[in-house]
Amino acid sequence: MTRKFLLGTTVAIVVLGVLFVEAAPAWAQAVAPKTSVKVDGEYGPFMPPDVSVHGHKVDQLINLLHWFMGILFVGWGIFFVYCLIRFRQRPGHKASCELIKAKPSKYAEICVAIFEAVILLGFSIPIWASVKNDIPPPTDNPVRIRVVAEQFAWNFHYPGADGKFGRVDPKLIDTATNPLGLDRTKDGADDIFSLEMHIPVGRPVICEISSKDVIHSFFLPVMRVKQDAIPGMRIPVWFQAAKTGTYEVACAQLCGNNHYSMRALMYIQEPAAFEKWLAEKSKPAEEFQD
């Protein structure tokens, strides 16, 4: 009876886990705010599409870790069920309080520690360094964007034709017309503000992430990019798109009651289309002068 109960419980847990993995993405997509714009790369039971030049490295690391965790889970699960059955209480058997001396378990623990060290030193740290620290130099002509988070929206600030960001001042903030407090004189006269993110394909993009209120998390699933937005700090992240399309910008940090609605669209365009969008959005300096 005990053996059947343990086996049934194990099977039920595995089935419920599989059902959750299959249903969770569809449920999350169903309850998310809808948009009239068709978004490419809808979520399914597995990873979202990868459209970045470095995303495959992140995916390889994630797949390696999941295979490793899966093997450990199955191995320890089998051992756990075996111990429950083999050492269960039953007539004619008495528990022993002496510590066991088993070499296989010791060797298994040593192998796990070595494998974890290899993952950390051989994969995780190099990938982290290439994605987070190797910021493209000016000679690569990167697109620079200031991404400012607030409850509950993403604000994207581009330099104008002069390539310089204008000054921002909290005293100039107007939630309707100037949510960033941009000074529209001098360098800021031709700056571009948008609630949508536009980037060119095949060109490095450097985003400086900050926040106006609480901690948010800038998340581009298809770029394999995630970075906390912290008030009072500007944290750079970079990426490069390898494919055009329309994708989602999400917040991966619980930031308030309407956290679920903090979404924006990212348009990855051909270079000519991106330059055309910049030209249409950029305003001449004369419009902001007295």
C-alpha cells in the first residue's frame, strides 16, 4: 500500500508539473494587456525567439543548466523514492543511528561541484562579461538610447541630429507633455521622446537604464537582455538585433498594482526605415525657442 501511494504521488506531481509548464505561458499571454499591433514571436511552451547576435550564447547556457538540473532532479528523485521504500518502518527492522560511509555519494557530490565550477568559470562569467562589460566603442557607430522607467510605462529618449542628449530637470516634468523633464533648449531642442522603442537591425544599441520612481526591470526577451532600472542610477546595457520585426518590452520586476500593464513595443527596422523614423520624429530647434 505504501509503495503504491508513493508511486501514485510521484506520478501526480510530475503530471501537474508538466501541465503547469504547458499552460502557464498561454495563461500569462491571455491576461496580459492587448495591443492593436501584431507582435512577432508569441510565447509558447519553450524559449521565445532569439533575434540578437549574442542570444545563442545565453540560450546555450540556459539549456546546459536545465539539462543539468533535470538530471539531478531525476537522480535525486529516484534515490529519494528508493529510500522511502527501502527504509520504511516495518516489523522486524530496527533503525540504526550510526552514520553510513558510502563512497558513491561522495564521488557524486564531488562531480556535481566540479561541474558547477566549470559552468560558472567556463560559461557564465565569460558570457556575462561579453554581454555586460564589452560595450561597443564609438567607432562601431552604436545607437544610444536613454530608457526611463516609471509606473507604469517605458520612456525612450533619443538624441537628435546633433547626436547629443539634452539636459533633463525634474522641475520641467509634465506628465502630459514632458514626462522626462527635457530642457528643449540648446542640445535638447531636437531630441526625440517616444513611448515606443525603434532600433535598426545589424547595428549595436546602447541603452542607459534609469527609473523615475521605484525599481523596475528592463526586459527584452527576444534579445536575452534584462537589467534593473534603479532610481538615481544610469546603468548601460547593449545588444544588437539580427532580424527585423515587432517585439515586446516588458518589466520583469514587480513594481506596483499595475505592473502587468507595463509594456511597450520594440520595432526592429531596416537602417533606412530607422533613419526615416528619426527624421520624422526630430523637431527643428526653432520650434522650441521663444
